[in-house]
Amino acid sequence: MTPKEKAKELVSKFNFEHTGETYILHQTVDESKRCALIAVDEIILEMDSVMLPNPFKQYWQEIKKEIQML
């Protein structure tokens, strides 16, 4: 999945809930973006705390940029 696709997926997960036949809107897109950014920041911080080279850190940093551009 590209960083742009992952960014859209994360924001969507914080925005809508699918309950079988319907979708429920939980918050605004800006609030969903803020939640997704918090989640991505936590992932990046965990990668930093391990202090091992991690090839996925760049990927998550790109996702963060994509979320900010949405």
C-alpha cells in the first residue's frame, strides 16, 4: 500500500464506522486527521525507542506527510 493510500485509510478509520448496511460519521475530517497523526507519531516514537535501524520509519514519515496534505 502506498503512503497516500495508507494515509487515506487511517483518516477514514477515525472518521467512519461501518455497521453492516450503514456508515456512521463520528467526527470531522480535521479531527480524524488529528487522530491519525497522533497514531502515526506514536508508531514513529516506538520505532525510535527500539534504536534499531527500521526500514519502515521512512514509510510512516511519508504517511504522516500525506495525512497533513489531505
